[in-house]
Amino acid sequence: MGKVIAIVNQKGGVGKTTTSINLSAALGILGKKVLMIDLDPQGNATTGVGIDKRNIASSIYEVLTMKTPIEKAIVKTESVNLSIIPAYLNLAGAEMELLEIERKYRENNVKFNRVMRLKDELSRIKDNYDYILIDCPPSLGTLTTNALAAADSVLIPVQCEYYALEGIMQLINTIMLAQRKINPNLDIEGVLLTMLSVNTNLGLEVIDSIKDFFKERVYDTIVPRLIKLAEAPSHGKTILDYDPRGKGTRAYLNLAKEVIDRNGPKEESIG
């Protein structure tokens, strides 16, 4: 059965989508069958793996609003072993539409829970993948709540900057609330330090404070601040394709190995 990991941080600009794209691609390179779900209305993960939004027949919006089954929204990417359920701007209207669907069901005395939509859909395809990674929007609304309900664990990217811990307590409280209300088995997969500027004392201080807070949950891998990591999505490529011998590729391959090791390195990949 595939492991569902939601990549979450309500603060924007922390490397969340960059991590979703490149960790997914790195897991694929290492022989794991991976599905990435773009749950952000901006759709940056979709374009970041080279999918032209003009050619999308079905997206995660149609899946959540019951217009198409999840199987029909899956698109293969050019990266090895990596597929995606894409997103574009219409996803921004999903919350209101789910509220309306829930109201109509309630009027007919039919049970419907808008927060469980993603989990319900994933239950049909979860066994087809080793890992399912969800790129969440930079907010803690209905879309992120759907991800927390569907996920086995959360991966939290944290930028190596002065305000790194700002908002983290709110996120932790949201995760704990999700554990109590909708997903008692939800766990913290790990904390990833991102955008480290080399030779800065501030960055090292942030690393120490994050490790003091999260202890062994923090990955050994630290993703440096790199121009090529920022450039790759504009070319519709993962860092593994854009700069295969660079530091960014090495970082995400190392992270993928850590993820695999934490989840059992001897586990065979799905054929």
C-alpha cells in the first residue's frame, strides 16, 4: 500500500512546491512508483513537471467536485516513474462548490463530508503507488484539510531564515486538530530545512533552533539556496533533469534516500 505524504507549510516561499516536484522525481529515479497531487490552485507543481495546463482534460478540481473519477485525472510526466494529478486556477472555487454539494446531500439526508473527498478518492488508487505526495496550498483551508485527512504523514519544509519558526506552532496545532478530529493516525514524516545560504551564521542558528524543536524529525539533508532550483520550473523540468550533476539534484536524491530509509529500505517497489 502506498504512503501518502502531504507537503505542508501555510507560509509561502519556503520551498514547498520545489520539494514536492523534486522529491517526487528523486523517488522515481530510485525506483519507486510515485503520484504527485497538485492541490494548489496556482498549479505550479503542474507546470514545474512540464504539463501544459491548456492540454489538461481533468484536474484535481474535477476529482474533488465529483465530476470525474480520480483514475481519469492521472497524467504521466516525462520523469521516470512519476505521474501527476494536475491543478489550475479553477481549483480556487472548489471550497465553495464542496460546501454546496454538502448542503444538497444534507437536504436529501445523504451523508457527505467535504473534508474527506480526497481520502475517499485516493482509497481507490493508493495500492498502485509506493508514494503519493500532495503539494498543498500556502493556507490551512479546506484543500489543506483534505490533504491532512488523506495523508499518512506530513513533511514540513522550513526555510533557513530568521522567521523560520513563525507560524510553525499554528501548523502544529492544525496537525494536532486534524489528528483529533479527522485522522488519528496522522504523523509528522519529517522536517526539511530549505534555502540555506552558505556561510551565514543566521542560517546555522536557525538550523540549531529547528533541531532543538523537532529533534530527530529533522532530515540530515539540507537544501541550499540555488539559482538553478529556482530556474528549473520555468523550463518545465525537475532539478534532476535541469541540472543532473548539480548540488540541488544531490540534495533531493539524498532526501529521497532518507525518506525511503525511514519507511523501510527493504520494501520492494510496486511493479
